[in-house]
Amino acid sequence: MIPREVIEEVIRRNDIEQVIGRYVELRRAGSNLVGLCPFHSEKTPSFTVFRNTDSFYCFGCSAGGNVITFVQKIENLDYVSAVTLLAKNAGVEIPDDRSGDDRGPSRDRVLRMNVDAAKFFRACLLEGDDAAPARAYLEKRELSGATQQHFYIGYAPGRDRLVSHLKGLGYSEDEMCAAFLASRTSKGRIYDLFFNRVIFPIVDTSRNIIAFGGRVLDDSKPKYLNTSNTAAFRKSRSLFALNYARGHCAERLLVCEGYMDVVTLHQAGIENAVATLGTSITEEHARLLSRYTKRVILSYDSDEAGVRATSRAMSILDGVGLEVRVLTMSGAKDPDEYVKKFGADAFRRLLEDSSTGFEYKLSAALSRYNLADTAEKIRAVREATEIIAEYPSSVERDIYTSRAAARLEVSAQSLSEDVEKQRRAIVRKYAAGEMSEARSVAARYGDRINTEAVSNVKAVSAEEAVLGLMLIYQEYRDEVARGGVELSSGDFRTSFSRKVFDRIMDLNASEGGFSTPLLGEFFTPDEMGRIESMEMRRRELTGNGMDVFRSAVGALKSAGREDGGAEGSLSDLIAEKRRRLDEERRKRGLGR
Ligand SMILES: [Zn+2]
């Protein structure tokens, strides 16, 4: 069996767009890529690559999955051979042959060194004679002992004490430098990189300590020092506290500027907060975030730099299809200060009020154009039109139209006409999506993957809703594991769904936790396609909150009783889908 770290690394290092691009000519369509499906013959592209989830799906033949599934299917390989091929492609070593290469320490070695360093920093904070100022600092920031333990906060005394500690454990100087724990002077003397700083270990979602962030105790510079890129860490795709927040972010996720904001918020019970690490949000961050949530609230400092960072982040997050909101605070410069001044409940209210971000979106869009130039101004108007047309409420559209018209110095009436035209196009597109839903329902008759689907129509529909939510959200997997939502294998009527459920729960309980690609070991590529479609269909819906999950589980339990093995008719099924879509349509304000 190939270790999960290797599988995760193989997926990380093989860009799905590049791999599939070798076989399929892809072109951009919004935040996704489309092309002609290599698995069935077609003239118009229905094969889609989703950049934000690193997955693919064909709306024509239901092939789908991740990069490993794709290689399995196209090269006709079993799971292990496909992983091996991709590992070779990306220069990922599949362990067992201990090879000492000279390209620096392996990811594993760096991770082990990080654990030893974290333990050392932690011990220094708790026991070090010279750590009194660090302890005083954390106390001043009002971080409880429990919080400090939870985040495993430590103290780096410097003076090469880490270097000699790690030497004692058998690490070489070169390894320490490669792990960004030490560096060399021009004369070649080695020294601790983190010196007189409070240390925050950065932990990934597989619970590895991948890096460290260090904050000074006073006002000296730089205020924050973070690990640079190493074999175990890429700052452009790592987020502080995502390991904790991933279990609390089905509804929304809060992105802050600094660790201190995040630590304070978690301590106050607001556990869906993360921070980037000494960098502004990248496209990789955005894609990572979109795996865990649909809605992001940005909470940057309210200074000028913060405002600029906010509008940049908005367009990046928008680009992967996330709904973005912006938190506006008054009376405090950052969340840390706000919570301490006004309390956690006040901050929660702030979250509810977070603006829809129209002003940010508009400013970000307009800043790209020179409005004095007629051609550019026309493009700016078109972009403003597209932004406004996305709002379901006609009142909101009216308000934003007049604001944008004033900014652009065009007539509000003509802008409004453009907006409404664009709005009708969106509604039409939605209707087309509805057709393809109905087709996919029809396709279930003659289901080759879940052969029991035909006689358990309602149950399968509910099963796939529940599984879709569990595939995406850690929160729901944990809730089921804890027994907060009562759900067990026995509630699933079809053995395919039951098997998916069991594997999800097994992996969720395993050390590194669950991720969809890991299912590839237990399911055929065709089955992975079905799993991908469950996940994808849920992602397309807006409300995926706990109430939705509970009602889906309720529907599953009662559907099981209603179907009772009797054959449901296709027209019943389509009627039910239509009801669900109508409701969705109402929620989004897409009236007929
Ligand atoms: Zn296809």
C-alpha cells in the first residue's frame, strides 16, 4: 500500500490541468476548463476540469474524479500503477528504497525535524529561565494556557540553542538550513534563524508541522518571520489554522491577516478563522479554500494597505467561484483588538452584517481600466453590468446600478437596461442547467454503477445528497462520528452508497483524516466518477449549512421507508427534482 502522504504529494505535484492537457485540448470557461471528452465521442465539449477542486467531470458520460482517476482511465492502469506513473512524472519518491540523494533532506526528514524543533520551542516557553518576557507577552495578549497548548505555541531563545539541540538528535547543519531553522553567516558559521520570538507552528490538514511563524516580543523588525519555502512547505498554498478551521467552515470561512487574530478568535470560540502566512492571498490559497467552503469573509486590517489587499483578494477568490464578503470594523484596527474590546458576541454580529462586497468588487473592477479612454470605459461598463446582474434582488440591483452609473458617469437608465439583459441571460443559463439535471436523472435508469438505484429512486437521491455533503465538509463527517447526527451504514439502502459511507468514516477516523482522492484505492474509476458527481452537484448548490445536512439525513431515513423496494417512476423522480430546483430557484431569486 502506498502511504497517504505520497498520494497527497502526487496529487499536489501533478497539476491536473497540465496532466489532462497532454491528452485533451482544454480551453478556459469561467473558472473552469473545458474540452472534448476523451472517454466518449462528442462534438461539443462537456468534459470539464475544475481548477478549484483539482477534479474533472464529463457531463456527457459521467466520467469523473481526480488526476489519478484520469490517468487510470486513459492509460487503463490500476490505482497503484497510476500513482506510480504520476509519482515518477513529478519526481515524488515512493518510499522503501532508502536512497541518500544530495538534493537536500526529504519532506519526511524536514517534517520530523520540525516536530523536534516544535517540542524544543514549547519546552523553552514552559521551562526556560529566559522565556519570562515571552510568557509575559502572551499573557498581555490574553492567551490562556489552554490556547497556548492548543496551538502549541513556543519560544525561540536563539543563541544557537536550537542548532545544538538538533545536532544532538543527529540532524546535520545542511539539513537544518534546508528546513529554514538555521542559516550560515558569510564566514560559514551556523546560527538559529528564529531568535527571541514567540513561535507558532504551522500545521497542515494532515496534521504535519510544515513550518513556523515567529513574532517578535517588542517593536523590532521584522515583526513576523516565517519559514521560507522548504521541501515541506509552500507559503503560497498554506494557511494558518486551517487544520482546525476545516471542521467549522461549511457555512463560511474567515480569512484574517495575522496569527494573533486567528488565535484570539479561536480562543473566543470563533473557530472558522484562518490566516495567510506573510503573503497576500494567492490563486492556490483560493483553490484550497474553495475545497472547504463556499463563502469567505475577509477581515483585514482597516488601514490603507489592508483595503488594497482586500480588493486584490476579492478578485482572486471570486475567480474560483467563492462568494466573498468583507468585514468592516469600527473602533478597532483588527479582529484581535475588536474581540478584546467588544467581546466575541459583538464580533459574531459583525460577521452576520458583513457587506456583500459590492463596493469592493466594483472598485476592483474599475481600477483595471482607464476611464478616460472610451474603449476601456465601455469594457468597464460591461464588467460593472456583469457584477450587478449577479445580485438576485431587484432592489439591490437598482441601488448598485445608480451607484455604478455615478462612478462611471453614464446614464443610470441605460446601465439598468444592460443589467436586466444580462440578468435574463443568467436566468436562461440556469434553466439550461436544469435540463442537464433532468437528463442526469434519466441516465440513472440503467445505472451501471449503483445497480440498486432503479428500485430505490428516492433513497438514492437522498443518499447522494448526504454523501455529497460528507465528501466536502469535515464538519459533517465529525458530526456523524460524534453521534451529533445519527447516521450509520444501516440507513443506506443501496450497497454502493453504504460502501462509500463506510470508507468515508474509516478514513475520517484514520490518522491523517479523509480526503476524496484516497477513495481511489477502494473504488473503480467509474465509481470514482459517480463519487465526483455527488460532490460536484452539492458544490453547485448555495445553502449547504448544518440544517441542510440534518434535513438530508432525515430525508434519507424516511425515503428508505417510503421506497420500500417498490419501483419509483421516472416521471415521479423528475417531478421531485423539479420541485427541488424550483425551491433553489426561489432562493436565488431566479423567478420564472
Ligand atoms: Zn465523456
